[in-house]
Amino acid sequence: MDNFAALSGGILRNIVATKSSAENPPSAKPPAKPQARSSLFVGSTEKAFQVLEAFNGQHRHMSMAEIARNAELDRSATQRLVYTLEKLGYLRRIPDSLRYGLSSKVLRLSYHYLRSSDLIERASPYLLDISRSLGETANLHELDGHEVVFLARFPGRHLVNIDFAVGYRLPAVFTASGRAILSKLDDAQRRAVIAATPLRPVTADTETDPQVLLSLVQEAAHKGYSLAMNQTMAGDIAVAAAITDDQGLPVGAINVSVPTTRWTVEKAQDQLVAHVLLAATSISKSR
């Protein structure tokens, strides 16, 4: 479980994006009416999280005005929220400046989540075994909205990308793990996730055609696993299989990532698929 220390505050993010279909422009249908919020909803709590989520990889340290702009709040509300969050220990003032940043206390929430996750507890021995036996990086992903989140990461002897830490997020339909998870959902759910994804390429080879993405998910459903190459990182091959509950619904996916400098698609299919399928099946049955 030492790998949990790699967790970044980014796991607090829960971004839900929508994408309009090119075949159905906004003028084709009247705008949807905003849903009325429950009287139980606490707006001030939402605003506090807007402030925390404003501190992402692009905005590590910000002034009060920058926080207000990125959190989409007025200056007065931002000032009160920043003061409160600083007093609670979740924000810190950068010495000799008027800028603020996240404090390490943010990690406490994430750490408690990871420690309380039954899925991580069940999957970790299998991830560790794959990492040690194959010498390659093994990951555990969970679907959150239209993204997959890294819940655990066991580096192999040849770690390729150190940016993908626990808590990192990627568009689900661009990843082998996301496609494997979606393959266990019904067609309407698959289409909903694809429709909600901003289909902006991450690499030169990222597949962004909705129909092709849907066919790749269907292919994963047929094969029982998914293989993706150069989709979220150039020079990467990933093989993934879904982990399911006792109803057959996906709760996550196990993924092995290898570099194209040492692996081919054929070699990955021949040597990785069996390991991934066995681990995913074993984790699914280890309740």
C-alpha cells in the first residue's frame, strides 16, 4: 500500500462534461430546463469544493482574483471561502506572496478513500504479482462519469510515464480500461459516456470518431478484454479487462501498460492478455 503515497489532490476532482452531437445542433431542440435543486442541497459546500478544485495541475498557486476567476465565484464569496479553508488547513498561504495553494491536508480525504476501498484491497495483491512477475506496470482503474481514475499503480522495472499517478484521470473511451469497463454496460450507457466525452485527441493517434469508439467497446465485449495503443500516450500499449461484481456489473478494470520500444501488439496479445484476464477474474471472485 506504500504506492498510495503517490496520491495527488487531483482525485478530489469530479468533472462531468457534455458534448453536443454534430448531427443535432443546439437549435434542433429547445434548451433543457435546469433541474431544481433539493432543499437539502448546501450551496456553500459546493462553492468550497469549487475553490479546492480550482487548484489543478495548471493552477498550483493563485491569487485571490485568480481563485475567484477559476472557481467561477464572486470576489467576496471567494475571500470568505479561502479564509475558512486556510483556517481549516486545506489551503496554505505561499510565503512572501499573496498567493495560495493546496495543503497536504487535502490528501487526508483521498487517503481515507483509498484505505476504505474494498476494490483496492482485493486488487492490490494481483497488481503486485503482475508487476513483479512481468516487470511491467500494473494499474487499477475505476469509472467516474466519462473518465477513468487511477486507484492504484504498481510500477514495473521499466516505468515509462511517471505522470500517471494515483488520482490521475483520463477520458474512459480513449483507454483500454475504460473500454473494458464500458463493454460490461448496456448500449445506452456506452453511448451516454461517449456523448459526454469531449472528443479532443490526446495524441496524434487518439481515436475520436464516436462510431469507431463504440465499435471498439463492442469488440472488447466480444473478446473479454481491450487493447489500446498510442491512445493517451505515444509509445504505449495497454491491455485491460473489467472487474465485475456478483451481478456482472463493472466496478473497475485492471490494466498492464508496456512501451512499444520493447513490445508489439502481437506480443502483448500473446503474453499479457492471459495474465490480465486471470487477475480480473480472480479479483471479481474474491469478494
